[in-house]
Amino acid sequence: MFGARSLTRDGKGFVMLYKDQLVVKFPRERVAQHIARGEGLGWDPGHGRTMKEWLAVPLSSSADWRALAEDAYALLGAASPEAR
């Protein structure tokens, strides 16, 4: 995904390592919450536009990367038609 190592669920990417950052897919509202708490930034893959459903968490952050990845994994499953 975007040329980075990533984890997928049912063929959909939800977390990746990109340029010394953990990049996690969340709903826009969740991304905004994490940014407001100072846990990360909106992610720009290099084309000058922030992708609103992706949170970039730098190595220097104290955020729990594992918890973020597990949360993104759970949210992706909740959004799938099979989970309904």
C-alpha cells in the first residue's frame, strides 16, 4: 500500500509503516480526536494533500502503536458487511 509495508484485513489496508511513522486508517472523526490529543497528525503521502481518514503517528510519539493498530483492525471488521 503506497509502497509501504502494511497489514490488511480482507484485502483492505488498515495500518502501515511509512517513513518512520505508523499510519493508521480510522474514520475521519477518530483521526480528528487523535490529532486533538496530540497523538499524531493527518497523513500526506507526498502529493501535498492530507488524507482525512489516515493518522500518522511519528516514532517520537508516546502513543501505543499496538493499541492503535488493534483499534483500526476492529473498526475495519465492524464496517464490513459480514460483521452486520
